[in-house]
Amino acid sequence: MTTTIRLLLVDDDPLVRAGLSLMLGGADDVRIVGEAADGTEVETLVERTRPDVVLMDIRMPAVDGLTATERLRARADAPQVIVLTTFHADDQVLRALRAGAAGFVLKDTPPAEILDAVRKVAAGDPVLSPAVTRQLMAHAVGSAADTRHARARARMAELADREREVVVRVGRGMSNAEIAADLYMSVATVKSHVSKILARLGLNNRVQIALLAYDAGLLDEEA
């Protein structure tokens, strides 16, 4: 039996919302449970419609998608968030990912790929290819880099050596199966390590693990 994914659309452009609703609502396993034109409406709609995934425009006039994402991901029953954007590398996209968004899709992404992204995120997988992750991480270097580095190193010190090895490989964009093969452990053990890392460091998903690994300089050390 196919599980239906409950999807909330958030975009200030009614034509974009209509297009997304038409494209995604026709899938057998997706149900559009609501639409919002601004971030101010999101929390109320989430309370009422209980979506599994929120497709969130990053730029809106009153409350933007970044703020709305931060508010949603702070909830105990937070839905997954996919950010809609027009740029691959953007400061606001990075902030949304750090706040707990599970990934992003470009607004000109083909419908089938957006649908695939929704399905992946609903299943608990992030929507970021290793290449895009590297591009975003490179874009993240700036005036706050030193502060982030020191903070990230302190957090990494909380982990055991094996957990740090898993963190590095998550940062490289490797899947659980690839990590298992590389570190000679079972996929179940990798999943257990990832769950413990998320809980111990107070992170939401693998994207945040990857960003933290980059901030801590672990990827450079492994290289």
C-alpha cells in the first residue's frame, strides 16, 4: 500500500503555486493539503493540515521562507522543508539548510525532479547532490568562518572517533550503504551512528551534519 505524502505549498506567486499544484497534485502518492502566499500563514496551516513536507519559497514579502523554516524546524513535530530558490549558491539557502531544511530545488527544475525531491525528503533523505553540497559549502566561506570553525571543532570533540569518521563521509555526500562499505560496518550500524550523531549534536538531518563537518575542517583533513 502506497503511503500518501501530505504536501504544503508556500510561494507568494499564485501562478507558481498553481503550477506546482498541477504538477505535483496529479501524482498518486502526493496530496496537496494547503497553500500559503507568505510565511505568516505557514505555522497556522501546518497546525491545521499536518503536512509531511513543506515546499517553501525563500523570498516572500512579509515573513520570508528562511524565518518560516526556522520557526517550523524549532517545533517538536516539525515537517520536512524543501526550499524553493532561483540560485544554486545563496546565503539565504545556506541559512535555511543550517536551520534544518532538508534540501532545495531550483524553480526551473523539471516537474519530475521536484516530485522526486518531495518523495526523497518524505522518506528521510536529503535533497543535495555531493556536487551541490560542495558548491554551497565553498560559498559559505566568509567573515564568520573562523567563529563557525571554532564552534564546530568544539562540537566534534563530543564525538567518538568512529562517529567522526561517519561525519566525514556524510560530509562527502556518501549514502549509508557507501559509508558501510568504506568503513567495513553494516548499514544498520551506520544508521545507528547517524542517529546518535544527530541526537548528540542537536542536529536535524544529514545536511546539517555535512555543513558541520565542513565548518570543522574535517573534510580538508581527510583530503
